[in-house]
Amino acid sequence: MLKRSIAALPALSFITAVLMGTVTLFAFPKKNISEAERRPLASAPVLSCKNVMKGDYFEDLDLWTADHFAGRETLRHLRFLFQTGILNENEYNGFVNHNGYIISLPKNINSSSIAYAAERFNAVWERYLKNSGSHIYRTLVPDKSSFAGKWGYPTIDLDLMDQLYADSLPFAEAISLRDILSLEDYYYTDSHWRQEKLTPAAKHILEAMGRDSSLLDGDLETDSLYPFLGVYAGQSAMDPDPETIYWLKGGYLNELKAINLEIRAPLKIYDPEGCDPKDLYTLFLGGGLGLIRIENPDAPEGQLVIFRDSYASSMAPLLASAYRTVYLVDMRYAHPDVYGRFIPFENSDVLFMFSETLMNNSQGIR
């Protein structure tokens, strides 16, 4: 009898786990967003004859179950510890940890995404820039994974990515940042670069555009906010220690004035009190805003227009050292039809500054 009971324990444990998992799956309230992974969670599938016959219902049920079972975040972290600590694997869920830097290993280059971005860039060129008399430049912000090849991790074909970006902006002069930046210029737990490390890159960009970068040599200081956990902290399930996020202030930076052009409201260059507490990087120029103007009374005459993604939020205040006016255009949030209402493009410097990440996922560009 005892032997039979012992033999039955694995089956009973499995049945108990399944029953408890089922009960907790339906008993606990569901969330729409994974705060750790910063992504929407799967919605409950719709039961219908059509969905069942096509097989969609069961696929959607699998996704919904995987996203909503109780203790999911704990189990994700335990799985990470098992794979890296017990199995001694370097990679977990597409991420590696190199000396504390969490790196998302690259997927294949999405040539169709870059082709779509090229189409949108060309539309802006034809409508606003072709006959504007402006000087047009491009720079591609390297992904953190670009620096991982020296340690034996896979990388995308960097030369091909550079060429595809160049092909998407044939009317723009290239400014390369690959030899200027390093892994240490990026956050440990986030995909973005660190503003306090960007002065050499900003000077390189300004000098390539023929501008004076001397204000960046002034008496600049740093301010900070802790704790900061970037987007990779939750997505990787590695449970890293928080880090500190810094920003530059002092000198000309204290005189900068910014405006959210879409609502004609003043905007803080840095807003540590008003930023999204779940994403402290939004302290730079308010995060995802479509049209921003920055004024620098300490700079000589000159205008810069930056077509950009989120990386430019921390770079733009540094580039503003050399221009009286800087416009930022996030093509994901502002429609091209409205650009001309807010921006006089004539005789400007124009910089297309996009990250490799966005170029590989450009469907949000309008």
C-alpha cells in the first residue's frame, strides 16, 4: 500500500499543480500590461465555431494562459537562474549579461522595415527639404549589441546595416558614431545611451556639421535620480540591481527653453519629478512627444531640425549648444501633414538621427 502511494505521488503532484494553476488562472484579476516587460498582455480568446475550426482559439488560449498564470514573474526569474546558474548557459530569452550590461542579442536585419522607413524619409524630403536650401545629415545610433562581437556574441552585419541606412537617406551626408561610442556609454539595464557620456559624440556631430562646439567645454555638472531600472531589467527576467540615471546641467543648459509645439505649452528640458516613474528615461524632454522646439539664447544664429526617435531626447540638449533654435520631430507621433505649420525648414541644418532598433522596427513611423 505504501509503495503504491509513493508511486502515485508524481501523478498526484502533477494533477494538483494543474488544478491549482487552473483555479488561480481564473480566480485572480487579469492585467492588460506587463509592467516588467513593458508590453501588452494577451487578451482572452473569443470562443466561436470559426475560431475553433481554424485553430486560432487554441493558439490564442495558449498565449493568454502563458501571459496570465499566477507567479509568472517569479517563474521567469527561476528559469533564468536555472539556465544560467545550473546549465551554465550565457543566453536567456535572447539576452546576455556582460559585466553587468544586459544586452539584447540582435535579430536578423529587417530589410522590409528599413525600406518602409526609406519611403517615409523620401516623402519628407520631397515635401519639405528638396528645395529648402538646407544641409542634410544622417547618423545611426548603434544598438548595445553592436559592441558585443568582440566578446564572441553574435551581432548583425554592421556594414550592411550602415549601407541600408545610407540607402534610405541618399540625400544626406553621413556622420558615423560607431568609433565614437562604446558599451560603457549605455545604461546597464536599458537600451538607451547615457547623456553624461555623450559629450564626445555630440562634439563629433556638431563639428561634422561645421558648428562650434565650445559651449560643451563649459562648466557642466551632473544631477541624478535613483533607482533606475531600464526596459531590459524586466524583459530579461534577470532581476538586476538598480542603477543611477544622470543628466547634465549648468552653463548654457540652464538657459535652454523648450516648448511642446502640439499643445503650445512650456516643456522642461529635464523633468525628474514629472516623468513616468516606471520609465525614468522620460525625464529627458517628456518622453514620446511629436514636435518640440528648444531655444538657446547663448548660441549664435542657426537652426537645427532633428528627425528622431527616443535617443535624441538626451542628445538634443547637447546639440542645442551650437544653435539658437532646435526642432525635434518624432515621426511616430507627429504626422507629416503638420510639420510645415510649426517648422520653417529653409536654410536649416537637418539631422536624421535614428537607432538601429527603430530602423529594424519602423512600422510606427507615420
